[in-house]
Amino acid sequence: MKKITCSFLLIFGSILYTYGQQDPQFSQNMHNKLFVNPAYAGSSGAFCGSLLYRSQWAGYSGDGQPKTGLISLDAPVDVLHGGLGLTLFQDQLGYEKTFGVKLGYAFRFNVGATGKLGIGIDAGYMQKSIDGTKFNPNDPGDPNIPGSVKANVVPDLGAGIYYNNEKLYIGFSSSHLAEGSFDLGVTKYKLSRHYYGTAGYRFDLSPSIGLTPSVFVKNDGATTQLDANVLAHFNEKFWVGASYRIEDAFVLMAGFNIFNGLKIGYSYDFTSSELKNYSDGSHEIMLGYCFNPKKKPIFRNINVRYL
């Protein structure tokens, strides 16, 4: 077998013919529900936006360090009896990039005295590319190694349900329903259908302290990964928390509400898998903003002569 660089072996050979979990991973999943579940759109009752950036395997000396950025926007739309959401993301693993756009709609209705249930769908596309010009093979011209940028686009569909009230939330969803396939010339890459489950409950320990345990489950039909999280909130001003991702990492996180709906959060993953020998963990930062426009008061002129 012809020799190629270490980075090519790590990035290219290990993932192109696998069907493992392919969606980008975020530790602050409790702040990123729209990405995996379109039924979340509009559930907060406010116009919300969030930005997440994740740098994984810090300290890795090769070119395979994953980097992921995501932007999401959602808002209730009364005329549609629900909410709309938009998600854009880019995931880079070495010389491979994945870009995706999803537009989602959630139909929402009341359940019980305080709860609401959303049923959502999203549609968009994913583009995957490999920059073969950055490879450094020992044998230039090897037909098994791309010598240029190869890219392919496939449509993407998702669906989900999401229930929430003042303290509880629970949701189930699936992405890549169409299970599209990328053709990148010398490589073929198939999207596997992913399934997600998420749930959390807010306990008020005192007027100023709240505790929110939550779980986030991911499955691609072959493997399952679970994140167990807990956040402690103080005076609705800041939070600290921890998470354990089975067979992967321990996570510490913290954040605070800056002012008027603007918040920032940070998490750090302590790798517990075999990769701990090659990386210094993973960094993730979140910036969010919610705006809830107040209804304009109705002013009436009252004449005492006409009551």
C-alpha cells in the first residue's frame, strides 16, 4: 500500500467509509436544541439567536483537529400557529468540510394548563467537500488520492416533536431522513439517519438557586451516545454545570446573562477516551440573545359623559 501522510490516514482513511455518528457534536446541547429538533422553533416565545463555536482536540499537532461553527435563529409566528427556525453550520475535519442549511417550521398548540407541544419539520441541504490539493502523498499522481477540490450537495430533511412548560422540556427528533449520499470522486459518503432524545427539568431549590438536570441521547441506528448534564443557576445571573459523555469526556461549563437577554457560555471537555493521549481536550463557546417584544399598551380616551 502506498504511503501517505499521517494526517491523511487520520482524517481521510478513518471516516470516509464509516457510518458512525456524522452530525457535529456540541457539549452545550441544552443551549442548542433547534439544531437537532425543528419542533423547538418558537417554544421560548421570543425572537432568539445563538452562535456556537467548538474547537475539538486542542493541542493535537496534526491537521485533523475538528472545528465547528453554528448559527441558529428562531421565533414564534402567530399567523402560522407556531414558529420558524433557521440553522447554518460548518464542520471542518482536516481537509474535509461540511456545510449545511436548514429551515424549520413547528406547529405548536396548548397541552394542559401550561404546556405546549410542537410538531416540526425542516428542510435544507448539506454540502461536503475535500480539498485534495492540501494532501502531501509520497507518490504524487496516485489516482486514489484526489488532486483537486471535490464537492457534492444533497438535500436534507428532518422532523421532531417537542413539549415544554415552565419547568419541563422533552423532545424526540430525527435528522437525515432522506439518507443522501455524497459522491466525491474517489470517495463515497453516505448519510445515516440520526435519532435524538432530550429532556430536562428545573428544580427551584430556593428563590435564588435553581438546578436543571438534563439528558441528551444520540443514535445513528448502530451506536448510541448519552450526555448527562446538570446546571446550577444563581439569581438568574449566571450558571455553572458539568456533564459526562459516556466513553468520551467529562465536561465543565459556566456562563452568565450579560444584560437584556444577552448571554455567554463556555465549556471545556476533559477527554476520557483513548484520544486523551493525543489532545488537551476541547473548547466550546456559546453566545445567545433573546428579544421578547412587549405588546404596545392600548390607550383609550374616556369621557365621563359617556360611560
